[in-house]
Amino acid sequence: MLHWCHRKLKILFLVIITICCIYILISSKADNLLKHNKKVHIAANDLPLILWWNAMPNDYGSTSLCDWHFCRFTTQRKHLAKAKAVLFYGSDIDIGDLPLPRFPGQLWALLHEESPRNVAFMPYQQWLQHFNFTSTFSRYSDAPLTTYYLPKVENLTSPTYVIPVADKSGQNNQGLVFFMQSDCDTMSGRDDYVRELMNYVTIDSYGACLKNHELPDSLQEQQHDYLNNLYSPEILKLIARYKFVLAYENGVCYDYITEKFWRPLTVGSIPLYFGSPTVKDWAPNHKSFIDISDFNSPKDLANFIKKLDGNEAEYNSYLQHKFNMVKPIGNERLLKELRTRNSSLYANNFFQSFECEVCRKLYQQPIHVQMASETHYQCPHKPIYPSMFGKVRNNEEWRSAMELGKCQANILDRFLKRNLKFTKDNFTKLLNDEMISGKCLA
């Protein structure tokens, strides 16, 4: 009996010791966790703060992990003085609403995938030199978007939408050429060229510009949400029915290549291209498209494609990216770009991807601060058109717009160098005075 009592006491003692150890362990863990949380809170406050100046909703805010680096993002302008970088989306820039004064060491970063159609001062050195980081269509920007409109290499090589040549244009009174645009009277003279080309070859035009065909019912709704349906199966199937597709950009800038070029290549049709002077650097093969710039007139182009229409073997020679099973793409520059580009920039939300590009920049040791130049956004300062018999009807308007853009860039440069807040009224008054005196364009 005594032995049994001793044994019970021993077990009780062990239980008490175990409970005490567990308590001490839990207390220690809790204390460490509390200390960790305090460190995390302190560390979060020490993360680089990046301010979106435009484009994002007013209540936007996040803490993001970019590779191995954390950054905080906000649209709250009250934090301007603390921001390590300020982000701008080019299309939404308001001349009278810039983050001034600019604080020492503060990086300005520009995201802009569009041509200067709506931002006439964008191509000029006087404006671009105030940015330290850019993401544009130019191969020379810090985070290039040159192939932004080409989702993946498989778009070029996949036979998914390819239709046999015999079943393409010419069936059911269908035209030889496909055209679909609702952005009319562009600075590249698109409507004027296509209107003249229509005199020599049948063109089915589905958009608001030069419209002569109705879209199928299945595409009527998509037309109102064009940017989110660039590669919808319905639109690709429609384009695939045509031998030739007018791929005519709204602006002529180096490396500015949009879905207008890539979609016909995706479906196995031949693009009739005008736009980027460097498009040959990015085409899948030397013979993948027809360059409108190579012809003296729309009539010459029409004669060429009608001749090609009657020669199936020659026509198919433009489609090696679809038919060559050994080496469908011969352009090593394009292959390297698609293989090494930052895929996140080409995801659905490239705003967040741009954020991370800037975040990583802030963690460089030391931070290499540079100023952008015109190479980051290579667009001619005057409108450029292909050869045609007629004149571009709004040529003078676009020339005046680009001259105005140069004047705007000069004045913005002076205001930004003063580093003082100014209003749109201040800017407009000076612009008008200098345009009238001729000083701005001297």
C-alpha cells in the first residue's frame, strides 16, 4: 500500500513538472511571437513607400512581395514627402497636377504602352528627361513592352485558327482584305490610305471607320469591350477567313507594335503592315508580312496582293511560322525576347507588374539613378505617312498638334526645373503667350 502511494506521488510530480514545462514553453513562444510581431510592424513601416500619382483608385493600397523584396504602394498624396518613388501612367497625366515640389532622391517612373496620339508632349527629350525609370514599347526603356501585345510564342506557331488557302477570301462574296477600326482620322493617315486602297481591291471594313460590313451578332458586344477581347476565339475566327489583314497602326513609333500585327500572324493570314519602322526586327521570319512602306502607292500594293492571291505556293511562303515544323520562327531576336522577357509585365494586370519593376529598382545597392531620353519613347516629331496619290486630310491638324506638344514639353521642362507647384492656368497662359510670340518653337 505504501509502495502504491509512493508511485502515485511520483506520477503526480511528473505531471506537475510536465505542465510547468509546457507553460514555460508556451509563455516563451508567446513572448517571441509578440516580439516578432512588433518587429514585423516596425519592418513594414520601414518598407519603401511607392506612390501612384494617377490611374489607380483613390482607396488603392497594398504591400507586395516582388521576388525577394517588399514594398508598400499607395495613392494617398499626403505621403508624397515619404515616397521613395512616384508612378505615372502616361495616358492619364494632367499637366496642371504634378507632384511638386519633388523631394531629393525621389524617383519618377513612367508607364506608357500607347503612341503619343493623346499625349503630344510625350516624345520630347525636355519632358522625358525628368523620369528615372520607364516602361514603354521601346526596346531601350528600362522595362520594355515591345512584345506586350503578343501573349506567347505559341500564338505564332499554333495551327488552331489556320484555314486552308482555298477556303479563305473569295468565299460567299467575301473581300480579299479584312479591316476593322473604330479609331478614325489617326495621326498615321490610316483612313486616307485605306480609302484609296479600296479603289483597287475589295476590303471588308467592320469598324466605325469606312464601315461597309456588319460584325456577326456574337461579336457585337465584344466590340464595346475591345481591349478585353483582343484575342477572343470569335474575332480570331473571323480574321482567319481572310487572306490579307490591314494592320495599320495609329502612330509611327520605333518598336510600337500592337495586336494589329500579331493577330493576323496568329490565325495564319498575312498582315499588310504600316507603323513601326523597326517591325522587321520583331517579325517571326524575314517573309512574314507585307510592308506597306515598300510600295509607291496603294495601287501598287493592290496589284501585288492580287498577284499573290493567285499563287498559292507563294502565298504559303509567308506562313512558315505555321507550316515549318522544324524551325517555324527564324528570328532569333524575337525568340530571345519571348524567352527572357519579364512574363509578369505581360500578365493581365501590368500595373502591378510595373510596381514590382520599380520596387526592385529601389533595392539596388547603390541605386543607379539615370534620366530617361527620347530613346525610351522613339516617336518622330512630325507625322509620317506611306506613299499615296491623295493627301492626308487632317495632316495640318496633326502637325500643329505635334508642334504644340513640343511647346508643351519646353514649358513643362522649365516648370519642373523650378521645382515649384504650378496650376493649369499658369501653364496655359505661358503656352498661349509663347505660341503667339513664336518663342516656343524658335
